[in-house]
Amino acid sequence: MKTITSAVIFLVLGLGSANASEPFVVLQNNSDSGHASSGSYKVRRGDTLAKIVAHFYPNTTGHAALFRQIVSDNPHAFLRMNPNMLLAGKVLKMPTMGGSALDRGDDIYFF
């Protein structure tokens, strides 16, 4: 995706003067992050539930309730349902917040 974004910027800057007659928009799709768009995450060695929750829900408080929900939704990924015993290689189904899909961090830039 970086190649496409770079190509768009190169084309825009290389076509003429710096004064554009119309604004243009660059869309950046960040779906290549560690999680799938469906709200799942494959646990890697060294991951903790706290790190994963901080990544998926950076602006959320009250993580204890979220930890309980993730553990109850993914009993296969935790030894004895203990949030501190996360198993590498398992895929976690991450809950959505407020009924909306997870924010993948897609960006829109206006110029």
C-alpha cells in the first residue's frame, strides 16, 4: 500500500505546478496490521492480553470487563480461563465496541 500511496503523491507532485485547481484525497488502507478486518487476532509469542487490548482499544477505559469478555469468548486461547495464560498461535475473536466494526486505522487525507 505504501507503493500506491507513494505513486499517487509522485504523480500529483510531478504533473505540474504546486498550485492545484482542485483539492484531492488520498485514501490509505491499513488492513495489513496484525488483526483481520473481521475482528480477530492471531496471538504471537510474547503477546499479553493487556498489549492486545491496548492495541485494539486504545481509548477505552475499564479493561477488566473487556478482559473477562475476551476470555469468555475465547476459552480455547487461555489455560484454565486465566487471562494471564494466553496461548501463542491461537486466534482471538475480538469484541466490537459500541456495535461498530473495529477501527483498523484507515486514514483519509485531504489536500
